[in-house]
Amino acid sequence: MKKFKFNIRGNNYNVEILNFEDDIAEIEVNGTVYQVEVERTKPEIKTPKLVRPKIIHSAGKDMVKTSKPEEKKGVGVVKAPLPGTILEIKVKEGNTVQIGDTLLIMEAMKMENNIKADKAGKIVSLKVNNGDSVLEGDVLVEIGE
């Protein structure tokens, strides 16, 4: 199989591996054959495992859900999709809004974003004012029946 030349403490050795099965190697050293047991250890895997934090979606956690779409849904919240600054509030408490109506304008990443109603109803409360800084997931507006 393989041949090696070793020099150990000034002595030369010609070593040839004749056969290798399981953990037993048959080797020849300077013409003499030996059966050698080889101890194998599994190398430690150094590849790190990536652990990602659990993602919490901004919509749905605080929403009251029902089984039928035609039933009243209770109070829903509109949350900030990104961190940003509130530029203009387009509605007041008590106003009635439809799905898709613009509630407020928010600046995020140097862009103006229209934050729209995702359900029809009456504005129960505004949780922000003009100029407020918000983080992703902060409640901006509550919409109820």
C-alpha cells in the first residue's frame, strides 16, 4: 500500500503498510511483519451552528380574530412597519375609515411611507403625534367598530 522511511534516534526504518481493515493495520518494519491496533477518534466538528432569533410579525399578535369574515372583529391595531418618524397624521380620533385609507405619513429610510388602514372602522385612539420617532412594531393607531 504505502511505504515510509523513518529516522528515529539515528536509526533508519523502512515501513510499509500491507493491509488495513477495521482498526487493525498489518505493517512491515525492516522486513518484520507486525499487527498493530489503531485507535481512531472522531474529529470535533468546528462548524458553528447558526441560531436565529424567533421572528415576531408586527401584524396579528394584538389583533382580535374571529372565524367568520362578516362578524365584527373588535379593535385592531396598525403598527409601524419600520423604524421612522411620524411626519403627518391624516385622521383624528372618532373618524371613520375604510380599508386602504391613509392614516398617517411616516418617514423611514429617507422615504415617505403612507400607512394605510387594514380594516374599516372608527379611529379609537392615536398612539403617536407629529414628529414622534417610532420603532418597528410600535402601535400607531387603534381602529375599532
